[in-house]
Amino acid sequence: MLALVIAGLVLLPIGQLVTGLLDPDWTRWGQLWATRLPTLLENTLLLVAGVGVGTFLLGTSYAWLVTAYDFPGRRVFEHALLLPLAVPSFVMGFVYLATFDFAGPVQRQWRAWFGSEVAFPNIQSTGGVVLVMTLVLYPYVYILARAAFQEQAASTFEAARVMGYSRLQTFLRLVLPLARPSLAAGTSLAMMEALTDYGTVSIFSYPTLTEQVVIEWEGRWDGDFAVEFASMLLLFALGMVVLERALRGRAKYYQAGGSRGRHPSRKHLRGGQRWLATLLCLALLSVAFILPTAQLTSWAISEMQAPSVGDWDTAVYTEYMTNSVRLAGYAAGIVVVLALLVAHGARATSIGGQRPLVRGIVRLVTLGYALPGAVIALGVLLLVTPIDHQVTDFLETHLGRQERSLIFTGTMTGLLYAYIVRFMAVGYSSIDASLEKIKPSMEEAARTLGARPWRVLWRIHTPLVSTGLAAGSILIFVDVMKELPATLLLRPFGMDTLALWSYFLARESFWEAAALPALSILVVGLLPVFVLMRLGGRGLS
């Protein structure tokens, strides 16, 4: 019952947005269609599709390279290729923009070598945004594809050899189809991240549907139409969820001998091929992590020595760091506790045989991660603003108190509520993966001995899922540290975070000043990457 209540609270802000579809402002929609809407739709579709294709190709090919072949440095690259996950997409965006834009060092050198007559590709374009986000998001596909390839039994490859398949034919005809669920999950997750992105497209001045929601709310202060626009984006996101399930398909893929059977041996590359494989891995790691991190470090040191925006103020940095850590810590703690309660309730219901109810709960609590933070923020505002007004009116009418402060709107409470809706899926997935390893007989034995559900939760589930709780907490902590649109729309007055500080400076092209807060987020972002290295992909499943 409690699991259903929590799932309902998570769904309420999303359900509020449906009201935007009931009475649309057709005049305003007509104006938008005649001006910006076709461009917004085209850009969003190109971005999502481009990132999907790019992350699939990069993630799958490199996962196969480190899984099927042996070459110098393979053991290092197998894990190091996950490092770009630590870089926020908007940070990668402003590093590449500053480096490859017209006034950047690369184009200046290009013009010195070839003159201004030979054009350089424009980084501030669809291709540039897709490239930046692909470099950040390909690890979603890579880690799941690598795990799927490693689990495939040697008998699959032996059968392919008997049939006369080459290694490439085996990969295309057997390996890829068997890994389809994992590849679909990783690619869909990357596409959802591209759809929900606000910081990167804003810095690149690349208009998308998600950015337009923020513009309608903050730029024009048109709350009604912002809700309508967010409702349309909600339908777009739901379409992405349906697409993800369609890509996975209903087919079941089983391995002969199970995942614990013999795994195929790696082919030892020889001669130039082995060094080419090493060079390819080093090249991707360099452009996706090493060079951006080195550039941020250089800018941060330069800014601290000779500030480009006023004087360097340690107190301001400390304040924003404190705000970021406090918000992320509160959100991580609350979300994992609620996720544990939902997972425990779903587990108990599943053992009881009511599986349709379990599936419904899972879909409800995991829906928020597919939605842009701006959409969730508007849903929260739409839900809590009337509640705040009713509380204020009640206090004034019955108690004679002129209450100036609100409970939810513009407070940390409302912001944390949005984080719960947005990141419940992360906590639930981590905990549920740990619960799956517990034999139902343990819980059945406890109930036979008269243990109540709360005692089963406290004495059995909580200790046994401690790894999942820790992993979920770290993932949520870093996600909140990087969150932009929800924090931008719901934060209390004067409460900025490292992500907002870095974003505001980068938007004004103060690259050096934006580097230190961005580098701080990147360092914290390495924590979940190390967790995923230990989990080997199971944390994203």
C-alpha cells in the first residue's frame, strides 16, 4: 500500500501536465507554428536521432573491440572508456565551443595555415551538438554492450565457426541479435538524455523543445502556454519510452549454458593491427575525456592566478559548493529511502503473485527519468502552487497570520520534490537489481516465523541491498550535482549551485571563470564511474 502511495506522489506532477492538453491556446500555437515550432521539432528530432546513431556505433564498436580482441592497453581502455560519463554534457559543450569556434585556437591556427578562404566546419551546428553529446553519452551503450558481449557463451562462436561464418559475420548475425535488449536499452537511454538536455543546446544556441519550455516560463513569463508546451514535450518523451520498449522487442534471448558458461577467447591482434586498436581507443578517450579535462584544468589554474571576472572569491565558491553538496545529499538520502520502500512493496507483491500490479508500479516510478527537468519542474509548480495559496489563505483567515513564506514554491522542499520525481528511477533500479539476488525462500521463512513486513525490510532487505543503496545514492548525488533546468526553475531565491554558476558563466563566454566549478562537478562525477566499473554494467541494466 505504501509503495502505491509513493508511486502516486511521483506521478502527481506528471499527471498535472495533462491539463495543458485540455484547453490549448490555438492562436498561440498557430503563431509558434508559423515561426519557431517547425525548427524546434526538426532540431530536436535530428539531435535525438543523431545521438542515437552516434552512441550506438561508438558504444557497440568499442565494446566489441575490447571484448573480442587482445591488444596493448586493452585492460586499461576497457575501464577508461567509461570516464566520459563523468563530464556534464554542457561542460563538454562549452570546452568544444571555446576550442573550435571562430575565435578559438583551432580556427585561428587553421586560418594561419590555409587562409580565410578555406572554410572550417561550424561547431555551432547540428553536427557539432550531436558530436559533443555523443562523446558524453556513448558510455551508456558501451557498458551495456560490453556486459552483453562478455556474457555470450563460447558455444555460440563455435557453432558459427562450424557454419563457416567469419568473425565479422558472427558479430553481425549472432552477437548483435543476442545483445539486442542491452543495445536497445543503452541507445534509448542516450536518446532520452539528448531529449532532456538543456545546458548544451542553450550554450550552442541550438533551439530545441526542451529549451523552449524554459524560454516560455522564464523569458516570457507565460505560465499557461509553458504548461501547454511542457504537455506536448511530455507526449514526446512518452513516445521515447514506447520506442525503447519496441527496440527491446518481446523476444527472449537465452545463452546456451547460461552466463556462467565458457566465454569465447579473445583474438590476439598482431603487427600493425594491435597498435591500430590501441590508437583508436586512445583517440576516443583523448577527445572525450583527456583533452577536455586538461583544458578545464588549465583554465581553472589561470583563473585562480589572474581572475577574468572580478576577483577570485573563495567564499563564493565555498557557498556554491555547499549548496550543491547539501541539495545532492538530501536528494540522494530521500530518494533511496523511498525507492527502497517501493522496491520492498513491489517485491512483496511479486512474491504474492500479483505481477501486473508490480509492473504498473515500476512503470510509474521510473517514468520521471525520461522527462526533461524543466517539464517536471513545471509539473511540480502546477501542483504545489495552489496548495501554498490554500495554506496561506487558511492561516490568514483562521489564525490571523500574514504568512509571507511559502511551503513549496521557491523553497528547497519544492526543489527536492522535483528531484524525487526526476531521479526515483535511478534509486529504484539500483535497489531492485540487488533485491533480485535475494532468494524468495528467505522472506518466506521469515514470514513463517511471524516476522512482519517492516521487520523483513529492516532485518533482511536493508542489509542485503546495502551495495545497491550505496550505488543508487552515489548515482543520484552526482545526477543532482549536474542537474540544470529543474534547479534553475525551482531553486530558492539566491541559492545557486556549481552547475548553475558554471552554466551562467559559460553562457556569457567566460570560459576560464566557468572552468573551476565545472571541474569540481567532473571530479565528483568520477564516483559513479568507479561504481559502474565495479558493477561491470549491471548498475545500468
